[in-house]
Amino acid sequence: MKQKNNSLPSKLFKGFEVNDLKNVLHDKVHIDEFNSKVGDDDQNIVVSFMVDDRNAAEDLIDFLERGYDFILDADLSTSEVRPGSYLVFVEIPRRSKFFDELMEILEDLRAASNINPTSWKFRYLRDVNYYPLNKENVLKYVPISPRIYRERFMTSLDEVRIAAGMPIKTKSVKNKLLNALRLMAGLPV
């Protein structure tokens, strides 16, 4: 009978033994490279892990879904992304605590993967560069709130119409105060 080593994370014993993911879990993650399947992209962040073994990838999914109440969904790529390698997709709410939640997962995977949480790197969207996964870089590159995401990526329909040379169809709000401001600005009421 194995004795539990109290220096290891307790979540480790819900699915992995020490070094189960060593040499199969890559130390690079992609953030928001894929769309959310359980909600809108402005609401959820999709983190993808590369795993060089299908059974290990399935075990990782089980571990993640059972171990963290903040994980909305975890799933496996439908096929190999290269021979013997699969992606594990994890959806986490796009909130200010995202970095801390991701670091909690990486810390819990340390014993199984033998990857120090400070060794992880990430890339955002389709960026070709990888950055050290630290709070400063995550805040710099990853929109961690729905509002910040929308401000950065969601173009209004009127902006699309203007770019396409089409007329704007949005009706302006009419009330006495706005009408007075329009008149003062020399705009039609």
C-alpha cells in the first residue's frame, strides 16, 4: 500500500501519481487560440495544453473537471494534432482571478508533470511568440474581463458598415436633452 506524501498537492491523488505526466505534458499553453464551446468568447477563456498520449490527455481532463469548480468545461481534440499528440481544452471564466486559477492548476500538476509553475510559457491568440507565464505578461496580453475583451476585439456593426462603405442604420436616441445638445452642436435634430 502506498503512503500519501503530505508534501504533494492533495488534488494529485484524485487522478495522477508522481511523474505520470512527465515527458507527455508540454510546458507551453495557448490562450484563446480556440473559441469557447460552452459560451461566448468574451465570457470564457480557452486554455489548451498539448499532451503526447491520449490516455494521459483523458486523465488530465478528468482531473481538471473533478478538481476545480471554476473550470466550466474540459475537452479533448477530436483527433491528433500531430502523431500521438492531443490538445486538452480548458474553459475558465474570463475574470480578474484567471491568472491565480491557472497557476493553481499548474501548481497542482507540478508533481505529476515535473514542470515547475515558473517554467511555463504561453502564447495568446495566434501570436507566434511565447512569453513566460507570469502575472505581468498575462495582464499585458490576455483580456481578463468581458469588458476588456469586447473593447479589444468586438467591432460594432456600424464600424463594419463604415469600413464596407455602407450607410449606417443605427437610429440615434431622441430626447429633449439630446435634441438641445444636437442643436447647440449644429447637428440636425
